[in-house]
Amino acid sequence: MFNGAMLKESTQPVSPGSAEQAQAFASLPEQAPLTVLPPESDPSGFTERAPVLVSLLPDDALAQALARGDALAVHGALSARLAREPSGPLRGTLQEILGNRSLFTVAESPPHIAGFLGTGIQWVGLPAPEAQQTQFIATRAIRLLGVPLWPLGEHLLQRGRDGQLQVLGRVAVGSSSLATRRVSYLALGALMLASAGAALAPFAVREVHITNGFSRPIEVSLDGEHLTVEPGQIFQHQTYGLGEPYLVTARWPGAARPFETLEVESNQRTIYNVLGAASLSWNRQPEPSTQASLPDRVYSLPSDAGLALKGGWETRVRDELNWGHPSTAAALAKAVFLADPSQIEAGREAARILVQDQAREALWFARELPQAFPEDLAVGQLAQDVLIALDERSVAFKLYEPLAKADPDSVGKALLAARAAPPEQVRDAYARVLERFPEAPEAMRALARIHLADGYPSEALKLLEAALAKAPESLEDLELRVRVLIAADEVRAASVAVKKFHNEPRHASWELAVLAGRLARIAGPGRTQYVARDLIPPAFANSPEHLVAFALLTGDSSVSDKELNGVADPVAREALTLTRAVIKDFESAVKRAPQTEDTVLRRLDPETATLLALELSRRGEKEAASRVFGTSLTLLAARAPLLAYVSSGAVRPEFFLLPPGLQAAAYLIHARAFEQNRLVDQSYARWADGLGGMARQAFGIKDPEPTMWRDPKYEFREHPPRHHAPLIIWHIRGSGLPPPEGPPPTPAPERTGARIPRPWPATWR
């Protein structure tokens, strides 16, 4: 088996860079004016790469070797000349020429390399990994139990971009030198084998346990052997070594470049935790290797220690945070995200930790993302959220506007630049993007989101229908369309859209199930096209934790203590208990929040956390509020406009860009502080969050029940309810209602025309 394609064997020399050759001979003494021999006298160009060879002519043997273009013959002629040359300048010249061994490299078929348990034909004398990116010379030798016994020749090598060794050719070597080396190797091998002998055998076989904490397979190269490690697997591999480090690379299947390369110490039992992403447990604490650049990547495992995989990178990050190591947790999450940008939650978790604890590092993280992933919308939004959370929105605009101008044909970059624009200019920025790209569905959906935020569902629906005809929806796009249909009083159509989306098996997800469950509660049984619980993915359908979370997030506050006690994870159980309290007894939940540990607060959904953070801020408990705000990057980015509205009712320009559930939380917490404005804020909350998220559940803000009537075609249609004043007021003298204190509450705004009322003026009409 050969290391590469079979090539026709030739003694023509390999041509290293001419600049390197010229530099190698720059220090040679000039014996005479040097010239280059014509091609017929030097077809291989030896004198061009080493002009000093001309100074050794006339020499019949050398001239004949040069004329044949035979590198081995040239080397032999020079070696013979050196053996008979007396001391003097020419002898020094010969020694320097022969010292440049790459000059005498011969192209030939890649040699046979094979071995098992340290025995076979293998390379000897490899330099450090960082030095293998340039050309180097190594010896091919017969090894027995890891000991080199018999050299077979020397070759010019270089490690390619794919991590594999490339054989550039065989290097000429003198027969006497080769014989001397063989004798030395044999003597050394005999001495080592005689002294090690029986003592070496028990330690010859070494174990390497490779763990994969990702959700996709990984290809691992361990000293040239290629292994595939499946998700969540601990792959046990046996190898042989006498203490030499292993060169390990990890890459995604089919990827050209590895995402991790490092040297791993050779121990009797070694754990290689790829990128440190797996959360491991053992019954004895191993010693961490000093070779690892991140903690927990490499361990030496005692022979009597057991090993188990507890979870993936999410569990590892939580463990590090629980142990009080936020820097390690952030570094791990960031490494996972940079290795696999599709793991956007890892990037958001790294950003969340950095924004709170290492603002400078967070700023650098956000700045490097546009350069690394200029076309990725999700990554661009992450970088912008980091900068907004750091109150550096202007920096985000300065980063993304030049990228959009440099690539005027990219709709993705144009949308990112529009998203980062000053809030007062965002509406016009998105409109201009759609003018430039009138057929781009993503531009249509982006502008539709702005129309819905401003209260124009009919305009948004037109854009979404046009976009759907051009490209399928993502889950995020579906949620936007569902909210638009609810705002346009087309709840049945929203239910049909969810059912149709779920009919494709690839769309099944936890997020889709929660969206469907909330819509089913809003629509009621008569207008729902599915059974909400049937949409829960099989992986979660039998999980007590997920079943309780599904019930709470979709408005079922009747979760019992027995159901909560069935949740095995104590942290998740406490987080769900606090979530139930927010829905059933908001006052008790607010009192419990300051005493709740950060590990529990981080498990809350963003809408529940927003309610608690805003109410704690309203009550002046700033430290507790800050802890809750820090549970989510979304909350950190939305903190300023949310607090501005809760404290004074001020609508900052960026408020309309916030998620609907967060807007609803701000309205309803503001209503608690300003009773006179209660009816207004409740109406705003109902219109902003048509899906009835956690804020509306906590304060019981429901939609009016529609009445049904029949038209002449006997079709059922929805009719908006009519509010009638009471026809009879019973009043018994001496027991009437006390007169209200203070001015009456401000009446709720009425929905008239095409626009749903918002606490900011109309902008599109």
C-alpha cells in the first residue's frame, strides 16, 4: 500500500525553489567567475540552482553525471571527488555542496509505509509538527516494537494542508554513510531491546479514549490512522508507543481543514476529549495534561478509573459555570461555535458570559465574526446583539455598512447593514433593501416584520404571501406568519399553516411544538387543525421535564406537584417550579427570585425571566434584577428600552424592534406601576403578543371570545364581540360600591382602520 499515486520512477531531481537554492549557496567562496552550463550539458539545471558547481570543472566524472541529469550520479561524483581532494578551498566547496541534501532529491514512487504496534516500515526522525509545514528530510526505517533497526533510505517530505505527509522524493546518500547508520541502528536497537525486553511488553499497548460531545460525527486522525467517532460516543482505540506524543487532528467529515490540531501525551490510558466539548464523569479524578490548550481536552486516566459521558458541550458549559469558572465556560462555548457555526446557541452563550464578565473580550469577539462569517445572517445577528448589549450599536453599523457596500449584490449583507442602522432609520433601510432586491424573499420577510411591529398586519401579510411563493419558510418565518395571521383575524389560516409545516418530518422540533401549543390555546378546539401534544418530537415526548415545560409554556398552569417531582434534574425542577409560580402567583415568584441561584435562573425561558427582571427593577432590587437580565443575551440587548418604558412609559426608538413577548412584559409591568394607564397597557400587550406568551398568561390578559353567526350560505364566520354596558345595576341602599379614588383609568384605545394601535405614532401612512 502506497502513500500516494504510483508515479513513473525517475532519477531526475525534484526542483526546490530556486530562491532557496540560491540562498543556500550564497556563502560559498567564489573560485572563478561562475556561469550556467547550457541545457545540453546540464539538462536538470544543477548549475542553475548551484552555480558553484561550475568551479569544479573540468572533471570528467562530474561532467558526465551533469550531462545525464542523474542526481545520484552527481552526488556519487562529488563524494568521490571529496574523498581524494586534499585540504583547501575546493574541499570546503565540495562539503558545502554535499551538505545541501535537497539538491540531490530524486522523484520516485511514494515508498511503502506500514506498521502495527510499533513494528514495520515507518518514518524516523520527524521534526516537531509546526516544522513539518516546510520541507524536511526523514529516514524510512524498519522498526521493531518502536525501535528503529535498519534504515532503508532518506526522503524529502512536507505535510500538506490536509494534514497528510507528502513524499517529494528520495534523497541521495553515500553508501558508506548509509552503512555506518545501519550499524549504529543495529547496535542501538540490540542494546535497547536487550535492556527493555520483558519489562516493555506489559506497557507496549496503550489506550486512547476519544470522546465526541457534538451532535454530528467527527473524523479524528491519530498518528496517521483515521477514525470516525459518532455523536455521544467514547471511542476506544489501541495503539503502541514508548512515550512519544501523538499528533491528533479533528475535522468534520469531508472538511478540508481540521478544526483542532494538537499533540497528545502518550500515557497508558489517555482521554482525548475533542475540543473539550463532552462532559465526562469518572470514579477517580485524573490529572489534566499540560499539553491541552483548553482544560479537560486531554487526561491521563488511571488504570482502575471508569469513564462515562454525561452530556455534550451544553452540560460542560453549565458545569464550568456552576464551579465558578466563567472564563473557561466562555472559552469552551466560543471554541464550539467557531468550529461549527451552526451551533448558534454556543455562540450566544459565549457572548452572554463575555458581555457580563469580559466586556473587552466580548467586543473583540463581535468584531471578528463579520470577517470570519460575512455571509451568515444568524452569525451577523449574533455579533450585532453583542454590540447592542455593550451599548455599541454604532460600532455594529460601522462594521456591516462597509461590507454591504463592498458587495452590492449580496442581499444578506444588505439586510445585516439595515438591521444595524440607527433605530430611527431602520424602517427606511429595510424598505431600500427591498427596492434593490424586489424578488428576494428574505427582504420581503424582513420588511414584513417591520410592518407587523408598526401595526400593519395586512401589509405584512401581502409580503409574506409573496415570499412564500418564492421560497419555503424556516421556523422563524412560520412564527412571523402566524403572528401576522392572528393580527389579521385569520386564526384558522394560522392553524392550517402550522399543520402544513409540521407535515414535513424534517421540521419537527421542540420550538415548533411550543408554537403550535400556544396557537391552539388562542384558536380553541374549533379552529385548531391538530392535537398540540402530537407535535412534540419523540425525543421529548416521554421526558417529564419537557412535558411539564410544554404545559407551562403553552398556558396550562394546572401542573401538579407530583408532575414537578417527576423531573429528575433538580435545577430544571426548580426552574419549572418558579415558572409555575409566575403564572399562578406572581407575587410569590418575585419574592423567590432574589434567593434563587444563578444556575436555576439560567434555565428560565426569556419571557419569564423578563417579567421577573422588570418587576425586580421596578421595586428597586437592582442586584437581583441584574442577575436575571444576565440569563440571556436577548435580555442584555433589550434591557435599556425595556427599563425605559417600565420606569416612565418612554418609548425609545429601538423598542419596536424587540420580540413581542418582551414588549408585552414591559407593558404589563408598567401597568402595575401606573394604575391609571392599566387598560391602555393591557390592550397594547394583547395586540403586541397575539400568541399569548408568558406575560399575558401571568396577568390573565386574554382575547375576547368571538361570537359565531351564519351567513346566507350557512358558513360559519368570526364576528368581533360587542361590548354592552350593563342593562341593570342593582343598588341596595347602604351597600353600594364605594366611590372610586382618584381619576378614572384612561380608556383602552380602539382598533380602527388598518393599523393596530401602538404607543408610537404611525410611520407608514
